[in-house]
Amino acid sequence: MTSALLEVDNLSIGYRTAGGISLAVDGVSFRVDRGGSLGLVGESGCGKTTIGMGLMGLLAPNATIVSGQVRFEGEDLMTASDARMRQIRWRRISMIFQAAMNALNPVHRVQDQIAEAIITHEPDLSGHSVAHRTRSLFDLVKIPESRLQDYPHQFSGGMRQRVIIAMALACNPSLIIADEPTTALDVIVQNQILSAIGTFQEEMNIGMIFISHDIAVVADVCTNIGVMHAGSLVEYGSRQEVLDCPGHPYTRMLVGSLLTLSDQPADLSGVACAMGDNGPATVEGCPINSICPDATAVCRRERAGWVELSTTHRVRCSQAGEGR
Amino acid sequence: MGHPSSLSPTPKNTHSISAGKQRHHWVERFLDGWAVYRKNTIGRIGMALLGIFALMALASFVPQMVDPMYHPMTGVDPEISHSTGPSMRHWLGTDFIGRDIFSQLLAGARIAFMVGISSALISILFGTTIGMVAGYAGKGTDIWVIVLMIALFRWPGVARVIRSQTLSLKHRPFIEAARVAGASHGRIIFRHILPNVMPLALLYMTFRVTSAIIIEAALAFLGFGDPGSVSWGMMLQWVWKTGHMFQAPYWLLPPGICISLITMAFYMAGRAMDDVLDPRLRKEEIKP
Amino acid sequence: MALRRFVLRRLVEIAVIFFVIMTVLFILFRLAPGDPVSRMVDPSMTPEDARLLMESMGLDQPLWTQYIYYLKNVVTGNMGVSFHYGEPVIGILMDRLPNTILLFTTSIILSALLGVFLGKIAAWRRGERIDTLMTIGALFCHTLFLPWLALIMIWFFGYRVGWFPITGMISPEVWIHPDAGFMAKALDVLYHMVLPLMTLVLIHFGSYLLVMRSSMLDTLKDDYIITARAKGLDEKTIRDHHAAPNAALPVVTSVGLSLAFSINGGALTETVFTWPGIGRELVFSVSHSDYPLAQAAFLLIAIVVLVANLVVDVLYAYLDPRIRY
């Protein structure tokens, strides 16, 4: 078994609101191996991005980590000082942002933005080697070196995404958190970006957490998949296990929504919660009992514990493993 | 005739109402806006300051009734022929020929209000009308109206803003519905467009008033004022030209403070108007 | 290069606007009640001189020809002779122009820098006491009546504590002195510039501060700020290197918009501090009915404002890479 790069144990993150703390992430545990990849899938607002930001220590000022432990390369990130977190950011854990967002600063040349990350973490490097590394990063993501001097607005969406990937790789991190990196791109570009990410991740032996609402995309690049719903992880297992025999009804709906070439249209009913209802559950019982076809009285009464389907596959559903 | 107000963007009165009730709707709109305005602290402070200045302007008629020597322009204290400091007889002292500074200050408030109100009326009346007509009529008339505006020179700012607002309103469904329903142009402009540009016009009015007061004060300070009346700018000019700023702070400070404060008051009052204009800025209690 | 083409286009625009201003001024001077000839010719001239001057300016010709003459005179810089100084006005104004530009540009640059710097801090520490203090202070300075502030400056700094000179631009004894080098002269001008500069900066920095503060608050919500944090940059770099350059762009725009207003303030400041600039000459000429001087001063100020606007536009293009003309 490979060594764990990142271990997240029972992590809960809440937002301070007028009515007390409301949990956006509720008791999530997972691990990422060195060179392994985990896909976090779930609908908007289920807490995926909050987890990513929480790992980086970049939560919004009104958010707070309620409980849990995060160990990265053996180091406890929850107790790390601000200065230590700054050293870890990008050097050890970097992020790939969505290019459709304004992730690149519009008034600086892309070359300078990449170089800035390198210089911040490796201040002893000579200007020449920084420039050299920037050029090779551009080579790696297949952008002509002549465009190093350009500004972000001069790139197309796909190119900008490549720049962002190049930037994420700048300091040879051991973990990359990719937050919806392909969401606003068209399918062809999306494919190119995905295969690029997959290649680097494998070749450079980088651990990755891939956050997406699209289970098809996650299935493409990740060895492990975690399905999130309403702030908690409801299913966790290897890609094969989760896709082939989804144990949780919500996962079944997500997998069912995958477009196939069969005649039968995918059944999308009940996949999403009603708007405004996708936050963490506060009611008693299983959060999805109202839309679950197999819900029983037990489901309405209490939340299910973890059920181990195999050593690597676990599901949080009281019906799992029984009568299926 | 089916009135199209059901498409109008006002949240209230979504039921069809007759022309007679339209005025009622108008008043209600105003009261709604006022209710929002009143909650704004900055707006309240601005309004309170403006109230004080209005009282000063009203009080400016009193001193010369008490004694002719308190007349701001012609009244001279027979016993004083130079600038003196504050006393019971002259609360803020006297100027270089023995005129009462306090009554001059009151008279200055009157001038400031006259300048402010006349510029407000002009900008509101002409600016809004021209802006609405230009925006509503579109292309051909546009150029001539702008030529007219430039020729008359004083309210292009207001007119320009109102024009662009009208242009954006013109294509909203409720205006088109009114047109389809057979409303005349005049009716559309005054019944449907005017209520929607009014808050914006009021906001620009406060800017206009502020700059009019400052310009009047600056011109009076430079000696281009109306020599027949006393304004704050003129008081400052007297302090300056007679070299009294070195020894008579009691004379130098009040008019300057008044000009600065009235500008700030109008600015604050206008700032609070933003709240009425833009509902997103309101700090509303979240309703269950 | 594209920028050069943009500047050329703007120069043509400026020429057109200037032509319109010239024409309006011509019409205003001819439309005003009274005899236009008496406005252009010094009443104290001998009849012979007056006739020569009138001929040189075409005042004996029909209106249309006068207009052509007027345009020609403006273009060739022959704007008549000042009644008061008895010299060609163009020479007088060219003499004053550098003084105005010195005071004007220094004050604008200083107040914009101060506004950007303080607005940046206010936004960064939003809601804290320092933010409240700065916002209120900026609003307060912004609404001060300029000539009054100038008088207060003179009263306090020039009289009560007596730190700075209150009139003029130079001390003659420094300049007459045979050993006076460039440094001594420059320092002398700087010393005289302190009070007018402080007045202008105090009046103008407030609005820039408010613009910068609100723009910075918007910028801090942008995604590239999160990127910068994720990169592990320290907070100061994020504020100064990533947020501030983006937030300062609207300030540049507002500097451009307030140029005309600034020149009004410049004229008042020059007058109160007897700074020998164009603004003071304009006020002086209007109050002394020196029409040739007034007309030329007005036109020159129009040119200064138009060119300053062009400079601001070019600066904006330089600061914002997304704008390429």
C-alpha cells in the first residue's frame, strides 16, 4: 500500500450566521495517496469547494473549522501557523482554478504571475533559472514561449486554463487541488485539459483532489471517487467500485444521469434537491430520505452510519449491503 | 381601457388602476421612498443640517427689525468703526466698518438657499424635461436638443443623465404596453417615465445645488458677486481684501464653516438618496 | 504603433473641440452688449495706435472677415495687447504657463497618490477605526470651501506659526543674489509652493480616497486575490501588488473627469496666494476688464485641460493592459 499524502479526519467547517454556526462540511474523512487522485463530486453548494479552501487555509472570514484533523505529509495543518501555511501553499499544495473565473490578475503579464509563485517560495533561485523554469512550464502545457509576455485577456479560455495549470505546477507541489478546472470550457477543450492534467499528475507523481459537479469528468481522471451530498461524504471508494456498483441511492442517481448511447433516456428525477435545500441537513434522519426510492422508516428516523462494502468502498446508507 | 401599470416595475399596486388613482400611486411611491430615506443616518444628519440652515435663512429677516444697526448691508454700529470681537451687542463681532457679522451670516444663508433653490428648479425643470424628451424622441430631435442644451449651457449634466435613463426605460415592456394601449406621448412621458427618473433627478439636483452654491461663493469671493446683497463668499472677500484674516478669526471662521457645512449637508442628503435609488444598497431586515 | 494612432486621433479631436471653443468665445464676445472694438483696444491708446491695432485685428471689417482674422490671429498667437500690462498677451501668458503647470500637475499627482495610498489602507482595514476616521476625514476635506481653506492656511501656517511664505513664488533676495545656483532657486520655489500645494491636495485627495476605497473593496472580492493567497504570497504583496494596481484604475478615470474642476480650484488658489499663473491672470483680467488678456487666458486654459485629459488617457492605457487603442 502506498503512503498517505493527505489524511482528512472528521473535518467539519461551518459558516457563522445570525442563527449560530451552520455547517457546510459535516464530518468528512478521506485520504489521498502520494500520486493518487480523489474526485469529489456533488451538486453546487454541497461543500466541495469549502473543503478545498479549508485545506489551503483560505476560508472566508466568516467561516470556521469546527472540528477535525488534517494531516499533510505527516504535518498537522490545523495547528500550523499562518507563516507556515504560507510556506505550504503552492510549494506543497497548489490549486488549479477555474479559468472562467478571474483567477489571473489582469494587469500583470502571465510570465510574471508564474515567476512570482516561484520566487516567493524559492527566493534563492537566480533570475535566469526562474525564467528557464517558466519557459519549460509553458513548454509542458504546450503554449508557445512567445506568449509568455502576454496578458491574461489575450488568451482564449482553454489557453488560460493551461496557463493556470502551468502556474499550479510551478513549484513542484506534492498535492494539487483542482476546483472545477474544466467547467466553463467546451467539450473538446475540456478533453484536452483533462488529459493534460491526468498526464502531469501521473508523470510527476502528484497527489490530486479533483472537485467537480460532473461525475463523468471525475470518472475520467480520478482513481478514487468521493460523493458528497449536503455537506457530508455519502460514498467513498475506487472509481471502479463507485461507478459499477454504487451503494448510495444518491450516487446511483448521479451515475444514472451519465449520458449513455442507449435508447433509454437517463432518469434525472430527484437528482437535485430543491433550490435552497442543498445545504447541510438539519432535520433528523437521512438527508435524502424524501427523494430516495428505497427509504424506510429507519431512514426517516436516524442518519445512517458507514457501511463497509469492501476494504476500499464504504457507503453511508442504512440500506446498503442489504437486499441488493 | 386596460391600463398597463400591472407591468410597471413598482412592487406595489399591481392591480389595474384608473388614471384618477395614478396620483395616489405617485404619492405612495414618494412615501415609500421617504420611508427608506428616513432610516438612513447620513441622510438624517444631512436633512437636520439643512433644516438648521433653513431656520437661519428665515431668521435673517429678524435682526434689522430689532435695530437698524443690525442690517447686514447698511447697518453700522454708530459706536464702532473697525472690526471688533464677539460681544453681547454683536454675538460674532463686527466687520471692518462696524456691521454685525451674525446678521450677515444669517443673510448669507438666505442667499445660499436662493442660489441653491433657483439652480435646483432650473436643473430639475429644464434638465429633466429636456433629458426626457431627448431620450424619448430619439434620433432626429436628439441633436437639436443637445445643441439647445449646449447653447443654454447650464444643465447638460442633468439632461444627459436623465436622457440615458429614459433611453433605457423607453424599451421596457410597461412603456411599450402603454403605447400599444394608445397613450399619448405626453402621457407616457409624464405619467410613466417621469416617476421612474424622479429619484435620479433629485440626486443630480443635490449635486447641482452644491456646485451652484460653491460657484456663487467662489465668484463672490473673487469680487464678481452682486454688490447689493451679503453672501458668505462676499464676507470672506471682505476678510481677505481688508487683510483681517490675520487678526479676526471670529470673522474668518463662520462664513467658511457655513459654506463647507451646507455643501456637506447637501452631499449627505444626496448620498442617502442612493439608498432610495438602489434597493440593493438597503440594509433591510430579512423578512421570514 | 496603435498608441501613436490613438494619440494622433485624440489630437485631431482636441483641435476640433478647440475650434468650437474658439468660435463660441468669438460669438460671446461679439454678442455681449457694448462696442466690441472698445473691448479689444486699450482706451488709453492714441487714436493712431488704436487704428493700427484695429486694422491688424480686422475690427473694421465685416463680421465674417473678422472671424477669419480672429482664427488667424489665434493660430499665429497674435491675441492682442493687454490693457494693463501694455504687452502682447501671448507673451505674458507664456511667461505664466510653466508656473501654472508646475502647481497644477504637482498638486494632482500628489493628491491622487495620497488618495490611492490612504484609500488602499482604508479598504484593507475596513470597518476598523482607522477606516472610519479616514472616510470621515476625506468627506470633510472634500467639502471644504477652497478659498476659505487657503485663508486658514495663510492665517495658521503663514501668520500664527509663520513657517511658510504666504505670497508669490520666489523671494527676490534669493534670486538677485549673485551666487544663487539652480538648487537654491528650486528650493526657494518649493518653499513658496508648500502652502498652495497643501491647500489643493487637501481639497482634492478626499474624493480620490473615496473612489479608491470603494474600488479596492470591489477588487478584494475578485478571484485573482484568492489565487494570490493560494500562491502563499504575504498579505502586503497581495494588497500592494495584486489588489491596488487594479483598484487604482478608476482613480485615474476620476482624475481625468475632475481636471476641469481642478483648474477652477487652481485659479482660486493662485489668486489667494498670488501665485503668478494663468488662473490668477484670468481672474485679474476679468475683474479689470482686460478683454484681450481674458480671452487668451481662457483659450490657453482650455488647451491645458484638453491636453491634460489626453495625458490621463495615455496613462490609463499604460496602466491597464486590457486597453490598447
